[in-house]
Amino acid sequence: MIKIGVVGCGYWGPNLIRNFNGLENAEVVYICDLNEERLVHFRKTYPMIKSTTNYDDLLKDSSVDAICIATPVFTHFPLAKKALDHKKHVLIEKPLTLNSEDALKLINLAEKNNLKLMVGHTFEYAPAVRMIKALINKNTLGKIFYMTLPP
């Protein structure tokens, strides 16, 4: 069972909390948000999950295996670096960082500490996307110049 701490309970965080808790081999054990009012709501919905406004609480908790970051992009690098420094696996909602230099630093730190660093690309492994990729790789569709979804 992988135990996850979710940082950021705003727009995307609630989806992550719900989905992780729906998996057989994962559970959210900690949530963190700077907005105490958001945490009050989550305490009612998920009374079994610890909550805090202090990110360090998640990092110091030895039961937390991984940190999932769903915060504004300018916070991604410092939050992820701190988690990797504390030997936690990290999943960051896209984009990974503001620039490729910081992304490379995180990649190197994760490799050095033998940790997983992942970016949450919602549809990357969706069956439709995988099928389109296979068609493109087989050159079934010819040279593609543009692709969009219907309205």
C-alpha cells in the first residue's frame, strides 16, 4: 500500500484525493493546503485523512511514501525538491517546472536518491491517445499537420 500526501486542495487536488483513494494499492494519508477553509471542507469529507497547512508535516511523517503536488507552477520546483530531499517519491501536475533547468535538477535528484519523479499528464495513457499514437507511428494517416477535437 503506497501512502500519499497531496499538496494543494484547490482546483485539481480534490480529483487526485478521490482517485488515489479509489485505488486498491494507494491511500491518501495527508493533505496540505495553505487555505484553512479548504481543509475544513476536506476534514468533513475525509475525516480519516490528516490535514495541515504546514508542508513540513508531510515531509516529516515517515508513513508518507509519496507526495503529489497540485499547486501553482511557480511552487513546483521548491516543493518537489524538498520532497525528494526527504526521500519521498513525487508526482507533479503539469507542467513539471517553470523551466528545463529546474526540471533537470529534479530529475537528477530523483535519480540520485533512487526515487520516482512523475508528471501528471491526464490523458497520456488513455486508450484513444494510445491508438492515435500507434496510427501515427505506423504512418497509417500520412503526414499530420494539425489535429483537434470537434466542438
